[in-house]
Amino acid sequence: PVYCALETVPRYCRCFGVPLDDVRREPLIDEPALRKKIERSLTKLFAADAAGRERGDDNDGAADFLAQWLSFYGPMEERLIVGAHWPDRERVEALLGNLRDEGAIIIDYLTEVAAGIEICDRENLERLLRMLRRERRPAFEPLGIDHLPLYLAAWQGLTTSGDSPEHLQNALEQLFGYAAPAAAWEEYIFPARLSYYNRSWLDGLFQNSDLVWTGRGKKKTSFCFDGERELFRERAPDTAEALSVLPSLIGRFSFMECAGHAKLSTDELTDRLWELSWQGLISNDSYEVVRRGAYHGFSPSHLQRDDPAGVKAAFHRWESTRPMAGNWYVTPAGDDERDPMEEQELSRERVRQLLRRYGILFRELLSQELPPLAWGGLFKTLRLMELSGEIMSGMFFEGIPGIQFIAPEALRMLSEPLPHEVVYWMNAADPASLCGVNLECLKALLPARRDSTFMVYRGTKPVVTALRNGAALEITVPPDDPRLPEYLSFIKTLLNRDFKPRSTLRVETVNGVRAGESPCVGALVGLGFTKYYRDLVMHRPYR
């Protein structure tokens, strides 16, 4: 039996091609007087329905009727719809296809126990997903904003420094698509995550995997796998300009092969190669070429044959400023022609990469990201991923004005105690740093986002801030704090790192007082500093 309102009977009969005489009518209340009223009403309703068809309204209303019927149910298998009321399979499939195209229904595997394709009214499905999301959301007390730097440091591995190529690989994969100054990667990003970093490890990844680097503006680079370039670029590059210096769109070419093709001096070619690199049009299969370029500011020097050290030494200095390491190639153009489904999946992969990097996402946190990873372009995708249950939304840290999205594994981390006694350091421009992030509650607590500033934390508390590359130290703990030498040990990393180590570090002031007269002078001397007039100086050990 079918239960329906009296006024829908003519439409029901018309949809299924059933004459009124073939329909057995049974009122819910068995009263003879009621039966007579129903018959009179049906006669009038069918007459009005026939008059409407005579006026040219030949729409049988089947799609509307089916949509209304589905609105009373949740996800339902298609076979049940056909078997229950719609014996004409071809007709119902056509109607369902029209409703799907109009966005009125969703057709997919919708429930966890689905045995086949299911159909559901779109608004009903959205209500069910919201209910499910609320049910699955665990109770969580938001953490204070002072816990956010510790969480990000722990998530990105700054609190558990590794010491192997595998640890470097894990750290690098988290940072895929992040644009940083080319030298910063080996000066302070990798050293903050690894207790020991050797640049040969990065070279090994370039040789043994599909790892590539791409220019992201002047003297900035990012990393990713070769097949994932599209995640991090706004549009396919115009490769025609690259042919001015490289012989072909395919193949890899040495510096001298490029020089022979471009008919430029080595000075001009060096400048041109770097210019095209920063635009993302070309790249090199080695990071050694970037490393050497960073030593000389990516500028060529001129050969001085009257160099006091001799012509050979002068030639080596001249050669080191030319990007001669590795082989140059044109960055693959990729494909800008994607259908909406492909574009949506690309956006999902971008969100997943950001979640690998941060675990939690909110508008202000993404201010340092590339345009394809910006909040505005991904917000719709974040909402869709929330509806699907892949991520959750809510308030996880206080002091953040807008909505926050979080990965389940990140929420599990926040549900456990964070390592409040761990000591870690980072540069103010590190990907894990909140310096420069537009959160009012942090602006007064953090220094400006400059790569000449370093910060040391114990858990949630900043204990040392080194400004002007260490020339000015701000120490927030007493001079007799037993862990003060540990807080200051990052200075040795700056002197001993594998790439561009500092030859000398001079501390001029500590908390605004001349370093040699500071109450912290004992801890600094114990670390290896020596007094030099009113300053304290530490030299890199001779190797």
C-alpha cells in the first residue's frame, strides 16, 4: 500500500499511468460518510487535473513527485526505489539522472554498509552528515594560544631532532610546496629538525628519487616530487622563453651546452639562468648548483688574471660563481585543462599536503604559503572534506578568530600532554614559526619575522631570543638557571652546521647590557665564548 494525501492521488496516477478505476482507495478511518466525501473530492481533483492538461500542461510531474518522495527518506538503494513504486526501470533511471544533474539528489556509495549505488535527497544528506559530524566530534577543551608554537614544533619534528637521511626525508615531505630562501633550507630549516645534518643526504635524495626543486620568486626555492608540481603552481608555465637559453624543451643540458646555444657570455648566461629559475621556467637536477649560487649571492664574478693568488686560483673562484653543477632542463608545462572533478581532487591533495605540514589549518596560518595553497582558494574544499569526515572543524586553540580545521591524527596529539619540558630552537622565518602571523594575541609576544632572529623555547615558554644573528641576546630565565647552557647551545649549531657555518659569533648585548658585563657571562664563557673588550666572541673550531 501507498499512503498519500488525497490531493496527490491524481498526480500519482498520472505519473504511473494508472486509471483511477484501477486504484483501490482505503481511508485510514473506516467511515461510510468519509468514503463518499473522498470519492466526491477525487472526482473534482481528477477533473481539475484533466483541465490542466487540456491547457497545454503536458508535464506529468513525475520528476517532482519522485523528488518529493525521496525527501521523506535517507540514503536508499536504487533497486528499492524501482521495486517499491517504479516498475519502469528506464523511466526511473532517466528521472534520477535529471534530478542528479539539477543537484536535487546525490547518487553514490553513501553509507558505510552500502551494497550498491545509493540515492539520497541532497538536503537530507547534508543534514545527516552534519549530525554524523557532531556525533563523531570528540569532546575537547581548547588549548591556550601559548601552546600553539609548541604544538607546531612537535608536529614538524623540532622537538625530536633526528640524525639520519630518513629523518631528512620525513621533514622534507612535510615541507613540500613551501617556498623559502634558497640558502635557508640548509642554514636553519634542516638544522632545526636534525641534530646532525649532512648536505650529502639531500644530494642523495635528488639522485635516488624523483625529488625536484623549483624557483618561487627571487632566490627562493621549494621542493616536491616531479609528478606533484601541479599542486604548487597557479598555471602552466610558458616554456617558450626558456628556449632562449636551453636548446630544447626536452633533455638536460650542461652549463657549457647552454652557453653554446644561447650565444651569451658566461656572465650573461649565469644571470639569465637564475632569472628563469626564479620564475619556475627551468630547473636543475642537482641542488649543488643552488648551494654554490647561494655562496656568491647568485651573481657571477669576473676572472681577474692579475690575482695575487695566481691565475688558477682566480679561475676556480670564477668557476664557482657559474651554475655549472648538474644539468639544466625546462620545467614540464603540465596541463591547465582539467574538469571540475580533477580540479576538486587537486584541491584535496593541496589540503592534505598542508595538513601534513601543520596538522591544523586556519586562515592566518596560511599567510606564508604559495597562492595555490591560500586559504580562500581551499576553503570550499575544506568544508567538503569536513562533510566527508576526513577532517574536523572546531576550536582547538583559543585566540584564533575564525574557524579551525584539524586532521584526526593532530587532534589525537593535542589530546595527549605536549612535551612541556623539551628544549628546541627555530629561526623566526622557519615554516613552524608564528612570527609575522596576524594573530593579535601573539604580536606582542613574538619578534618580527626576520631570518636574522633565532628563538629558543622550553615547552611553551620562549627562553632565549637572538637578534641580529646573535649580536643581541634576550634571556628570560635567571642567570643561574641550570638549563641555561642547554638553551644557548643552538649557537654551536650556527658555527658547526654543514652549510655556510658562521666563522665567528659576536654577542654585543645581553638583555640590553654589554655582554662582558652581563650576569649571564658565566654561562656564555662556559659554552665557549671568550671576552673581547666588552663583547663575547666564539670562533668556529678548526677542522
